[in-house]
Amino acid sequence: MNTALGNPGTLYLVSTPIGNLEDITLRALRVLKEVNLIAAEDTRKTGILLKNYSISNQLTSYHDFNKEKKAYTLLQSLKSGNSIALVSDAGTPGISDPAFLMVKLAIQEGIRVESIPGPTAFVSALIISGLPTDKFIFEGFLSPKSGKRKKRILELSEEKRTLIFYESPHRFLETLEDLLSILGDRKASVARELTKKFEEVKRGKLSEIKEYFEAAKIRGEFVLIVEGKREDGKT
Ligand code: SAM
């Protein structure tokens, strides 16, 4: 995938599995094999994926704590003709991860950016939620600060589209509590550990889901889907 001398290389945003290593496209595997460099959010995790598919290629880190400095180095490499695959620790790069900065800078520098599509946790969680999928908003992570989080949920309380949130395991119950107290007892769905051994989907009212997860031992990764405000005002 080397480009002719003098031409910049391409930045590929390669989607990788969100759990099950089989969830990767043939094209993604080919690109990961052929690029000059793979910039990974978590080199250890990406290393496991590459090993599973017998791909040996150069890996470097690109994550939240080095992204400003590293983006500059990666841009120089692209400009000198190298092709780079950018991968997140799971799923689609650019969705709640540091890829955005690299994409923005590459576009500013006139570098070709290509998407190699694949899994993203919120799409899988939404389509199995049983809540309306025709119109939705992806909110990503709410603030870890209680006041800010509550304020944002209040701002979203009139939203009619289905609401989608990412949440870390240790804040999950707090967020459920805030959603319930601010939005009321709406229909919701929680997808846990999608595509993994302990995959689980809990659907019901927010109060039922909260009760269930309070009693269960909480572990793993979660996507929270909440019904938008209903026209008839009912929950
Ligand atoms: N780029 C990723 C994507 O395309 O979905 C998202 C990265 S974000 C840093 C990580 C969050 O995604 C987790 O906190 C969780 O909310 C969600 N997530 C990722 N993998 C998941 C899985 N297998 N099951 C449920 N949620 C998952």
C-alpha cells in the first residue's frame, strides 16, 4: 500500500471487534496487513487481534494522553507517503474515542481519509433494544460530574428521539438513578458485554432495570438506551 514517491499516504479508519474477534471484515484484515503502520489506542489489545489473524505489522500508540504530539508525527509519516491504519481499542474509530483529532488534522492537511466500516457498540445495542430505531440521538458518555450529568439529562428530557448513552461500569448505577429521577420511569434497554461470553440485554422500565442491576454483580461494558419523550406524555 505504498503510494508513489511524493504523494501522501492514506489514513484508514479501521473498525475492529467490540468483543468477538470474528467480527472483523476481510477488507479490514487486508488493510491492517498492507499499511505501513497501525496506530492503535491500545497496542496490547490490537496486538491480540493481529496475532489471532497472523498479521505482523508495525504498531504504535495513539491515545487520549499522547494524541496531540502523536498526531503530528503520524501526519509527517502520511505526508511522506506512508499509509496508516487508525484503530480504536474496540469498535469504530471516532466514536467516543480520540480518533477525531487525527481525522480533523489529516483533512486539514489534504490527506485522503477512508473508512473501513465494521462494528460499533451503540448500533448493535440500539437494534436489539426494541425501542424505536427510526430516529435516535447518540449522546455518548455523560459527564462523570454529578451536577453536569444531571443538567445534561434535564436538557435531554424533552427529546422525542430514542436516547443512547455509553457508560463505564462504576458509574452505571448512578447514571441509571439520575435518568430515572429526571426523565421518569421510561422504557429502556441495557446491553451489556455485547458479542462476548456474558452478553446480556435487559429491557423494561428504568426502575426495573435499576433494581435488576443493583441486585446483580455489575461487570463489563454497557450501552444504555432510553425511550424518547412520548407525544402522549405517557411513559
Ligand atoms: N469506539 C467504540 C464503538 O465504536 O462503540 C466505543 C469506545 S468507548 C471508549 C467504550 C464504550 O463503548 C464502553 O464504555 C461501552 O459503553 C461501549 N461498549 C464498547 N464495547 C461494548 C460491548 N461489547 N458491549 C457493550 N458496550 C460496549
